[in-house]
Amino acid sequence: MAAITGGAAEIAHSCSICDQVVVNLDDRIQSCILGQLGELKKRAGAEQCELLQQYVSLTKAGPEVNVELRLGRYRNRKDDMRAFVAREGWDEDDEEQSHEVQVFRVYAPANDPSLKALPIQPPGLDIGSERAFEKARQWLKTCRNKHSGCRSSKGNPLPTRVIDVSGEKIHLIDTRAEGLKHEKYVTLSYCWGGPQPVTTTKATLDQHLQVLPAGEFPQTIKDAITVTRALKVNYLWVDAICIVQDDLEDKAVEISRMTDIYNFSYVTISASTASTCSDGFLQTRKLEKTPIRLRAEFSRNKKGSVLLVTDPASDEPIHKRGWTMQEHLLAPRLLIFGSLCMEFRCLGGNERDGGTTLPFNAQQSGMPAMEGRVASVLYTAKYGGVPDARRKSALKRNTFLYRTGLMSLALKITGEQNELEGVVIEQWASIVEAYTQRTLGFLDDRLNAISGIAKKMHRAELGEYLGGLFSYKLLPQLMWSRAEGQTPLPRPSHGYRAPSWSWASIDGQVTFRNRMWNSVKVTASLMEFNIQPMSEMKKYTEYVSGMVRISGDTTALKLVTDPATCELVVPQSHTDLSLTLDAQEFQDVSSLDVYLLQILHDSLEVRGLVLQDNSDGTFRRIGYCELPRYGDATAKLREGWLEKEFFDHLVSQLLLQRCIKLRLLILTTLFLGCYYLLVLLDSDKSLTSLRAEN
Ligand SMILES: [Zn+2]
Ligand SMILES: [Zn+2]
């Protein structure tokens, strides 16, 4: 293990092989032959050459193959250079060869002349040092003074309780009782990773208002206090301490305020590397491998050196936890204590304490993938939507319009209204997909831990929030399914979470099929929808029932159990049809009668829902289905969907009866008040009305 503290490369490797290389920093791409593999293997072993050791161990090339060192600027960027060790003439696109390449980042050491030509230093590994904190204070100062999109934190209300870290005696403050209104506070985003040693409960609340047992705090919270003080802020908000953990009422109130708690905070500390609360996050970081020093030249004969560093490719634990996603998205400013160095993000941009934005080869999974930058997601979460945050001028203009409350007027004038809502809905789908990749300590937090973003994104134009979906463009949004690779999980076992047509009704990763929703042809019609939250305060989190009434083309189908896997599958006669069941259920049945309801089609696929009959005129979603729009097999089924001519006599009769039954129910409602609704609540939470065409 090697440590580069504060950017100085004291312990870099060099040897006779590495010494023969001179990197020319003026060239965009360059390469040199290090020698023949057989010969190099011997020398690399003897000299313990860090540049070659890894490559030598992974290559299958013969001894006579020449080994090449190639360097290139990534996308022509001045501050992003990479180095590759591979066989001579290797081809990036060759699948087989690409496994035999050793990759490095190239940095200029601190105070080295080559910084002029390669303005990027190795990561500042001394993450808890005064030097690092000074850097963080500078970033915050620039953000406060120079970024027009970053709202000032002045005048933002405080959460119900905060930890006062200003004095020797750390204690909890009830902000209303103390009459504190507008003060700067810091929020912490971290992984609990199991039970916490110190939490505030009904029994300890009074005591904690006097004094908190700071000595017993887990290291992550201790480190957060250190950072808060270093940033010269008096108040810190940590969920485990500031929410009364065994008071359900208090929990519900605070969860409903989560959007504001993070949105209004001065800065959010992200303890990205800590997988449990006892890990802490201010330890000096270590590189997995010794960096390699090579000689460098630039601007005709100016001399310096560069460092080749292997970035760790692992994801950070914080991006795997459900709750932290909204904490990150809602934070106006994010101070990240990452696996290599400190990083700062706000709407004004990204800053890093050396190093590069993402570990090479590692995508930051669990964050919404957007066209363009994270900024557009941040912007959406903050202002409710923006068509293209990549264009600086648009960003500036829209920020102004949102802040002055003129956005909806301006959108009407420019006719961008529809486009904008479409974009917001698609961003919401991205957020849900990324969110469901993450894990939750309590599965029943499925709606809780995303409710802050839902609330923030919820604008009048998006209609109602229906337990994970918005009523605007609801039908295309129903085209979610269990993600590929996600094994079916049992339905949530206790209590009611969401209607069967919401992704929140199942656990595990989900994906939205074909998100180009502006280009699909929706064939079904939405007749009615309704959702009953537990209370007004819980309208983003807890529900008692929900229904949609959809009219569309349907067909009946009998699923059969595959004897080999014991899973329900499409019968042989319909092999074109691809079907994804939502959850692990129907374990002990030999077959299952279902209905397929067509919702939409795009140029290639017809897409719809798999429904189970509740035998009372209502249906329950149990899966998603699609079939190619054009093809030879299953013509009957496809035509039935597309041409609306399919229903055979029997099915038509059955459906007609059902429609009559429904009409009767509606009539009854007129006379019997709530009866209709009660029927729905008792049966199940989804309802489909099927239409038979003559
Ligand atoms: Zn070497
Ligand atoms: Zn900023």
C-alpha cells in the first residue's frame, strides 16, 4: 500500500524499464515499445516493475510479442490522460485483446513543472487534514458568491431538531422551542449498516436536549461533527439523532419534511466510503498500488514528470443504499468524502481535490443516468424540471424563470409545456430505475425513501402522485417490469404498500420499457384513477387503496407450468409473446388463466399488462408482456391486439358480461353512495374494464 499525502509523490516507483520512457505531454496520442514480453517478464520480475507486473500476469501472449505503452488524452481533454500497457498494435475494439490491457490514470505531481501541460494532480488522499478542509471552505465560498443557480441558504428554515456542535457540550436543540428559525445547518448522508449505538428515542429525548453522549457516537457521526465544525457551521442534522426513532408520529412528520431538510441545508456531507455508521470517513486514503513515475517533456524541451496511478474500480457503499439517493439529489451542495479524495458538487459544477471524476472503468451505478450531466437531475429535483441542463444559457434562463415564478407562463408562450413535462416524467423513470437498484434496510421504506424527490418533482401539470407514478402520461408509465437479471421476489408480506400497477408494490429492481414516450402510440384509454393515502401528510408514502380503470384491447391466455423450472410460462403456441411476471407467486399451480391488456405500441413491439381476474369484476396486475409487432408466428394474437378483431365468441361473451356488471356497479354507486368504491377496496387495488369490440 502506498500513500500520496497532500499530492506529493514521495513513494513513486521507478526502475530501469520505466526510466527509458519519456512522455511527451504535447502529443494527444503517443506510444512506445517497451520490449519483447519474454525478456520484459524477466526484467520486470527482477526489478519489481509496477508498470509491467500486472500486465505480465494477465496476458496470454507469447514471449516474442512486443509490449507497448500507449498514452492518450481522453476525448481530447487537457486534464484527462490515460496510459495503457498492452501487446503491440492492440485494438481497443477487439473483445479478446481488451481483457489484456493494464490501464492507468496519468497525473502531474504537485509542484511539478509538467502541471502546466497536464493540469491534474493525483487525488488528495489526506482527506481529514486542515489542507483539505480549507479547500472545502473555498469551494463553498465560490458557490455562495458566484453561482447564480445555487440558491442562497439564507432565510431557509431549520429542521425540527438539530445537533448543536458549536460548544464543548454537544446537545440536541428543539428549534421551535428555542425560537431558532433561519440558521445554516449541515446534513449528513450515510449508511446505517445495522443498528446505531446512539439514537434518540422517547425515553432519551429529554436527556439528549440537555447533552448528547458524543463519546459514544459511532465514528461516522463523530467525523461529521468534525467536518461541520471545520466548515464553521454550528448545527448538524443526522436522522438517527434528530428523529425520535420509536415515535411513529414523529417519524412520519419528519419523513414528510425530508425534501426541505436536505434542500434547505447549507451543505450535505456524503460519507461515501463508510458502509456502516462505525466506519468513519476521514481516514487518510490509500492507493491500492504504488504509483509509477515517468519522465515527461512538454513545450519543446521543458522537463518534468508524470505519475501513473491505478484507480480503484469499486463502487462506493453509499450508492447502494436507497435512502441516500434522494439525500444526494436534494442537496443543493454536496461534499463527498470518496474512496480516493474529497469532491464537491452543486448546480454550478463539480470540483475535486485532485484525481478524476469517476474511477476509470466504473460507472457510478445507482444514480440516474441522464442525457447530459447529473446537473439536469439536480436541477429537476430542485426546480421541478428543465428540458436541457447541458445548455448553459437555457439553464440560466430557466433558473431565472423558476425563481421568479414565471416558468409556467413562459412555457405556455413558447409551447415547451408538453415537452417539459415529458422530460420530467422520463427523468422520474430514470430516478426510479436507479433507485430500485439500491437496497433498503427495511423493505417497507420503498416509497418513503424516494418520497422526498417525488414531492420535489411534483408540479401541478404532472397530475396526481399515485404511489410511485404520476397521473400525467400514466399509461406509458405502467410499462415498467421487473428488471432483467432481477429474480422474482415474494410480494411484500405485511400490510398494503401500493396498487399492483405501481412498481412500489413489488421489491427488487424494475425497469421502464421504451422510455421514448413521446413517440409511442397509446392504444388503451385511461377512464379513471384513484388513490387513497393514509392521511394528507402521507400522500407520498402510505396508502390504503388505489385503482385505475382502463379500456383497451384484451385477450385471454392460459399460462402453463414448465415442468423443468416449475415456473409459469407462455404456452408453446405463443412463443413470440414475452412475458415477465412481477413477483414470485403462483408456486403450486399447474396453469393460470390470465388476460393480456394492450397499452401501447411503438414501431417494434406491442406492449401490455398481464392481469389476473379477481372474479368480482376487478383485475390485478401480475406482470408485463410484449410481442413483436411484425412477424410470422402468433399472428392470431397479434392481429387480435392490433386489428381489434381477435376475440373469439366465448371471450367476447365473457367480457361483455363483465362490462355489463361494471355498468351495474356504477349505477349502484349513484344510489348507494360509497358502495362502488368499497367493492374495489375489498377486492383488490387495481381495476380494469375490458372493452369488447364487435
Ligand atoms: Zn518500472
Ligand atoms: Zn454552486
